[in-house]
Amino acid sequence: MSLQPNKILGAVLAVAVVAFAIDFVSDQIFAKQEPTAPGYVVDMKAAPAVAATDAPAPAAAQADPKAAAASAATDVAPIADRLKTADAAAGEKTAKVCTACHSFANTGDNKVGPGLWEVVNRKPGSHEGFKYSQGMTTFGESHTWDYATLDVYLTNPKAEVPGNKMAFAGLKKPEDRANVIAYLRSLSANPAPMP
């Protein structure tokens, strides 16, 4: 008579006993203790009124990211005013993250994204040799990369031009956008006039 089935059954039982022991010990070490009273109570009757700036966006703005961006931009000085104090050197530093996808060289080379030499006042979706998304091509039919359009686009590229290829989330700080736009303006043999 073979003892092989008994050895297998013994091994299975030993594993089960060890698993149960580990479970029991871990429950003792990491025991979850329910609190006897809540940590804090929020008294909604005594809550202060919500300030206008903290109020949720209107339903239309929640449904339309462009409307939300436009309503958020109302507290920001116009790009023409911000460009008066913009620092192109600081914009060059901020734009370093863009070099992963864009070339700033006057050769006009394309990378993952189109070359950005002389981008200010250029028609979107028109840089030679770059295959643009349909969203950017359509956007270019009615827009120019003027200062205001660049400012809105750099805030949230996906909201401004849905379906574009750019994976960049945007520059949330208005001064960063102004600095980058001042730097982009400098990327030209004949920089565009200031607004």
C-alpha cells in the first residue's frame, strides 16, 4: 500500500492550517477598531454662505469646457496687458518641457509636434510637412495664432481644440502663459508687433 495519497492530503492540510494561522495572526496585529463616536460633525445649519468665487460653475459651463475656461479667464488681465511685463527668458525656461515634442529652431523642423519658429500670427494647422489632426485643421479655418488665441489655447489645449494631438495639459498660471508667448514671439526674424 502506497503512502503517497496520505502525503498529499497531509501537505494540503498543512497549507490550510498555515493559511488560517496567518489570517488569524494578521487579524490580531492589524485589527480594525470602529470608532465609538464620529471624528467630527459638520453642522450644515451653521455653515457659512458660499462665496461667489466658490460657487459651482453653471450647468452650461460644466457641460462646455470652453465656457468654463472663458468664465475662469474673466479674472485674468488681458494678454496685451500681461505681455507688457512678460519675460521672454522666463518663457524660454518654462517652454523647455515643449522641446520634447516641438522644435524652436529657425529651420522649421517638425518633431512629434510642428515646429514653432514664427508661430505667432501663423494659421493653425498650416506648418509645412506636419500632419495635423482634423480638429486642428478645422480650428485653423477660422483662427490665427494671435496673442489672445495662443493665451486661450495654452490654458487648456484639449478644451480649446477638441481632438487635437497635443497631450500637454496646459499652463494654468497667466504669467507663465504670457512669458511663453513672449518667448514664442521672439522666435522670428521679424517678430510680430506687440498688441
